[in-house]
Amino acid sequence: MIKLAPYLAYAKKCFLGRSAYRFDHLMNILSTCLQIFIFWGIYHALYGENTEVDGITLPMVATNFVLSMGLGAVFSTNDYFFPDKIHDGSIATELLRPISVPGRMIAENAGNALFNLIFRFTPALVLSILIIGISAPAGVGMFILFLISVLLGYGVLWAISFSVQMTAFWFVNVWSITTIKNVFINVLSGSMIPLWFMPGWMKGVLYLTPFSSIYFTPVQIYLGQLTYQEIALKCAVQGMWIILIYLAGDFLWKKGQKKLVVQGG
């Protein structure tokens, strides 16, 4: 039976550790708000006097990037947790601990995510509502399903980060791979450019990738754009991506341990 106490301790440690850097915390709030307000200004200028474009209203667009960028702040993952330990050799110590290394990664990311949710996303959301104004959820039921989809979206994002980090067994520097991964997520997840505005053929392709499952699916549920049957299908797709991508990362994790050589001391 898995003991949760050690993982909860790591999550708590990360949460409390983040609270020690108050200036950094304030700058993160400012950064999130600036991103939201800049994108709002851009889309407000693009819409001009138009109330909607192809059936998509400005409040819908505002809701998309407020939620997507806000959740992006919450979902932030430490993409260099594992590569740094490979680089400095401390992975040898981690492997000796009586806990799962991927489990510890999840716990620490969860602690960071909870901190970001309370102290980064919430202030930015309140300011966005007061200054920009966003659409209300389509209903209580849709809001609950939205929260479920958000958790699944976080699972997809974490699984992608985990799999990319596992390439550190074979590559000295994973910065380039991580950067490419982040570009794909920022552009193709609907965070920066809502997928509503993508060409029809491109939307069809993006729906076949895990990227749309991270932010765009929760936003669609929040706005009530999907039926309950479509929501069930979308959530199943999110779950499928979590399993498939995690299994790919786990395969690399097991293969990598067999070739790992740590020198020095």
C-alpha cells in the first residue's frame, strides 16, 4: 500500500517554501496580470466596433485567455527537477530514497500548484473580473465539470513535462526540448490564440493532439459550448492522453535507470 505521508510532506514543503519569497510572489502576480491585460488590449483592438467575429464574442475571448493564462500560472511545472538531478549526480541519492521519484515530482508540483492557485491565480482573476469582465459559467453543473476537466488538463500537462524530463538520461541539456515543448503548448493549446480562430483543417488536427486538452477543453465546458455527451468524450480523451503520455515517460524512466552512470562524489 502506498504511504501518502511522505508525498504530502513534500507538497507542504514546496507550498511553504514558495511563501518565503514574497517579492517573487508579487512579481508573479504582476506578470500574470500584465499578460492578461496585454492580450485583452490586443483583442479589444482587433474587434474594434464588432460585437462578435464568426459567432465568437469579445467576452468569450476574454474568458478564454483569462482562464487559460490563469491556469497556466497555476499549472507551472518544474521542467528541470529531474534533469538538474541527473546533471549534479544527486539522482543517485533520490534513487535510494524509499519513495517514488515520479511520485515526489507530482507531490512537489501539486504543492506549487496549490500555492499558485491561492496566491497567483486568484488575485489575477479578481482583477480581471473587476477591470475586464469575463463570462459567468454556464451553470453550476458545468462549473463542476469544468473543475474536473481542469484537473485532467493539469494531468496532461504534467505527463508531458514528465516525459520530456526523462529524456535527460540521453541528452546532456534538455533546454531545447523543453523550450520546443513550451512553444507547442503556448501556441497550440488555445491559450494565446483561441482555437475558435484556427482554420477548420487545423482545428481538426489540433483536436487529435493532447494540447487542446490542457486549456481549451476546460474553457469550452465553462462556457457551455459542449453537450454532456461531448463533455464525457472530451474528458475521456484527456484521461487517455494522461495514460498514454505517462506510460511513454515511464518507459523512458525504466530504460534510463539501466543506463545511468553517476561519477564523482
